[in-house]
Amino acid sequence: MDPQIEVLDLGASRLFRVKPGRPSFAAEVAEVWAYRELLFFLVWRDVKLRYKQTVLGALWAILQPFVAMVIFTIIFHRFAGIKAEYHVPYPLFAFAGMLPWLYFASCLTQSSTSIVGNSALVTKVFFPRLIIPLASVVGPLIDFFLAFVVLVGMFLWYGRIPHWHVIVTPFFLALALLTALGVGLWLSALNVRYRDVPYVIPFLTQIWFFATPVVYGLESVPLKWRSIMALNPMTGVIDGFRWAVLGRGVPHYHVFAISAVVSILITISGLWYFKRVERHFADVI
Amino acid sequence: MFAIHAEKLSKEYRIGQLAGGYDTLRESINRGVSRLTHRAPAVSGETVWALKDVSFEVEQGEVLGLIGRNGAGKTTLMRLLGRITEPTSGYADIRGRVGSLLEVGTGFHPELTGRENIFLNAAILGMRRSDVTRRFDDIVEFAEVQKFLDTPVKRYSSGMYVRLAFSVAAHLEPEILLVDEVLAVGDAEFQKRCLGRMESLGRSGRTVIFISHNMPLVARLCSRLVLLEGGELIADGPTEEVIGRYLVSQSGSSAVRTWTAEDAPGTDSVRLRAARVVGETEATTEVVDVSETAGIEIEFEVLREGPEFVPWIDLYNEAGTLVFSALDNDAAWREPRRPGRYATTAWIPPHLLNEGSIVVSLSLKTFAPGRKPIRQAEFDSALAFQVVDRGEAGSSSRGDFAGRMAGTVRPLLRWTTRTEAADGLLVRHDRG
């Protein structure tokens, strides 16, 4: 007998019943928790592969928002005359808006194809499927933090000190993650059945970008339109993130509140849809 | 105590789903529209039961073989037990963690190194990082990839790749291990270690379910088999019995065949009436060990005195190759037989046939001088049986080698060695 193998006492093992129908939500959460190491490894794999296969690696995370900031400053600020808000120079304003936006956009791209992209896993092994879209909204956080370092550098460059309410930044980041997860759940699950999704993404991202105050500020939007714009949860995320990071200025609390509620609704509905179809993933994919 | 208890497990697929059926948005919209307008019929409701009312129980520590043709439902059953997909109806109670090894190297990424893939693969198979760290050296040693740990696996040979993948899974040690026919790959030496590992897992109280088409391998590893056909469980029992059933379903032939007076093949002078495969004790058997004698018994009826009738057998292996032909060369039968019933048995010596299934064709021939023999009564693929090698290590020509011996025959040879050893002690060795 192989001495390496421990003798098993099966009596101590838990009993599980494979049966039709969905497991309870609590059971699902417990399962995701049990597989948290897999979440870590999937994120680690995606990040590692990206940095392994690209020449510039981590530099892309910085280059992308930086170049965008330069272009926005020239075109939207200089040429089109769009003003910065929160009493900061336009480059800082644009950069602070680009960070959460780029995070969100890269989550959309990655999560939408995540289930289909991992079909080899989905059809061969069991693990809570939720882990996959979850991993694709956690991974882009790395890029976000790298770019955040540049934001800190820009603060130093402009000789500014953040306001005390910078401490609520994590709240808006969490809201960005929640929104990305909610949309990602919908898109990843829809993509299993409808392979049109990847074609829709660039289009969707572009429209969404202009519907969100990234190059412009919320103050330039007429008051009565702001609540409607806040139905786009990214409005609250980006305006809130700017307010928290840049300081000085009037926070649009009702915008934050509306966006937060919409974001939660998207996530709940996304979870509902994902849970409804996930048991057929292995059959359909 | 049971490890798995399945009760009427069933899985239904829509035909389209099996053909990789994802829709485009357009199709779905069209469908929705036609449903609204009631003009076109809804989606074709054609479904197929990949698995139907399958019930069985597996005891803790059992190594169970799951056999059946392609499309019989083996993989579907594994996927249900492994929770990859869910049943349409029925249920299965499973005690303990299930590790499914439906494919070698699930989740391996070609760009990552061996070391990285070990951790990734282990996490995918549900192993804790602390366990992987603890077992890391064992995994690497078992796979024999020490030198290439930091090389991306895309540069591995296929053998190395398979060894590493199996090694991770083999060290997973779940309470229940589901293994698809992944052992068919890899070199013989590695296969041997994989089998050894699976046997040890069984002895330590782990339950192993093994899917395979490879009857000799199944016979060696499992004491009990479950046979699926068309999604239904058609046999569950000791290995020999179930292999027999499998042969029947596979070739349409079994170890016994009888003919009634009406359908008996032959002429009005002679007719075949029955045939069977027997073991040394003359009991009918479907499974014969390589190191045992087997007999092919032919029963025929001579209706009237006429020409001579010589029993003739042709044995074919799985590949359809004629292994040998033989005839009853007793001079007594070169004369006309008296009417009556005859039962003749051809005894096949041990250590002749190789592992695998054997199909037997029968005939009774008349030898006319200077002409081709005349077949008086014949029946192709009349019988089938399975040759296995489950003897204790060393009793057959395989010795303690666990791999498959290729070839049409499996003779047990006498080997002699002459040496000029430096110490002059051993000059001749003759095991015989």
C-alpha cells in the first residue's frame, strides 16, 4: 500500500445530493467561498498571461489612460472648450474620470466572453460558475491600481493635497465593481447562448462612454437631466470617484444614491439570470 | 457504506443541443416573433434521453468500471456525478468530494510553466493550495518533469504533458475519483504506475469509477462493472458476467448459441445445433484467462449417412485478423459418420491467445480429393468470448509488466541466458 495516501474515513464526509433544480442562494455563496482559491488562481492566470505575452506588459495599464487624457485635453478641453469641474486642471479631471471608466470597460470586454472562453473548464470540471465572471471583474483591478499610482504622481505634479473625503474612494470603486459584475453576469451568460455578444461590446462601450460624464462633468448637464443620467450607474461611479479623489466641490448625493440603487438592481437581476441558466452551460456551450 | 447512490438518474437533451446548438440572437428573435404570431411552429421539440432511469450503488473503496459503446451515456453519467451538468430527473446521493478526471490536463495553459500549471490545475480540481505545496514534490516526482518545471508546457512532449496532468489529479485524493479513459495515453511504464496509484486509492477507502473501452484493462482493475447501452443500465455485476453481456451487445454473439430444428444451418445430411465456449471445467464461460485452457464446443446432428464431416473453427480478434484456423484432424472422422448427435470440443491451450475479444466462426467441411473443401454447414461469428489477463504477476508472459502486450498471440516462452559473469558464478540460467 502506498504509504503517502492517508486512509479515509468516509463516515465523516458530508452527503451531497445531485438533483434537478437550483441550489439555494446560500449554498451557492458557501460554494463560492469554498472555491475562493480558484478565484485567486484564475485572476492570477489572466494577469500573468497578459504580462507574459505583451511586450510593454504593465506599462499598458498606465499608457492607456495617460494617452486618453492627453487627447481629451487637446480635443475636448482646448478645441471644444469643455471645462473641468471640482476646481482642478482639466488633465487631472479627465484622468480621474478615465480610471474607473477604463476599469469598467475592460471588465465588460473580459467578462462577456469569460464563460465561453473557459468552456474547457465548464464542460469538464465542477466549480461554482460564478467564479468565472467574478474573476474577470477582479483581474482589471490590478491595472486600475497601477494607473492610480500615476494619479498620485499627478497630484504631486500639480502640488495638490486630497481632501479628507478621499477616504470614501473605496466605496465608489466597490460600486464600479458591483456594476461591472452585474453587467458582466448578464453578458457572460447571454454569450453562452447568443454568440452575438462580442460584436455588441465595442458598440455598447462607445455609447456608454458618451452617456457617462467622463470627458465632461455633471455640472454641465441641466439639473433636470441629472437624475435621468444617474440611472446609468457609471454616472454615479465616475462623478463620485472624482468628488472623492479631487476634493472641493458639491457632491451630487442624489446621483450617487440613484446610481447605487440601479447598480444593485443590475447585479441582483444579473445573479438571477446567471443562476437560472448556469445549469445548462455545460450542455449548450 | 455507500459512496454513491443513484436513483433513476435521467438526462434529456434537445437534439439541437447535442449538435453544439447555440443560437444567434436573430434566431431567437425569429422564434419569439413566430411564437407571438402563432404562424410558425415552435422549436422542434425533438429530444433524446442520453441517460434514462439509471440506478446503482457504489460502495466506499470500490473500483467500479463503467463500460458501453460510444454514445451509451457513460460520459453523461460521469458529468452528472461530477456536477458538471444536472439531471433532468432522478437524483444521486454522493458522500464526499468528487474529483472528475474527464480529460487530461483540464485547464492547463500552454503559456504557463509546469510549476504554474500544477497550482492552477490543482485549484481547478478543487485542491487547497496548502495541500498542493505539501504534495508538490510527490507530484513532480511522479510525473518525472523535475528538469522542466520552469518551462512553459507548450514546449513539453505530449508524454510529459499527460504525465504531469495525471500526476496532479492522482494526488488530488478526493473521496471519489471519476476517471475517463485517460490512461489510454502515455507510455506503458507510466500506465502501470497510474494503475498502481488507482489501486492504492481504492485500498485506502477511496472510490474510483473508471470509464473505459479497454476490456483487458477494466478486467484487471475492476471487480464490478456497470454496462450502459442507449442511456440505460443493462447490466451491473461481477466483471466476467458484464463483459459477456457487453460482447453480446457489441458483436451480437455470445458464448452460447443454439439453433432450433427449423433455423439450424446445414444441409439435409448435417446441421449445426449448438455451440458454446467452455472453460477447463467444461462450464460455459464468457471470459477466459490467458493462462487457462478454453474449449470451443460444437454440437451437430448427422441426419443421414453421407460424406465425411470435419468440424472446423476460425478465430478472429478485435481487429478482424484471423488468429488461426483449426480442424479436427482425428483420422476417425475421415470416414462417413453414423446418423446421430455429436458434440466435439476443440481445446485451445493456455498462453496462446492474446488479451481482447475473440469471435469464432464454425463450419463442418467435407474434403473431396483434389478439390476445395465443401462447407456443409457453417455459421460466421457464431460465438464470442473475452481473453483477459488477471493472473497474479508473473503467471503469464506479461510477467510483472502492467502494460498491454501487442500482437496476435501471447505465447509463454522459455527463456535461457548464458553469461560470462566476471565472478564466474552464474554461467547458465534456465528458468524452465
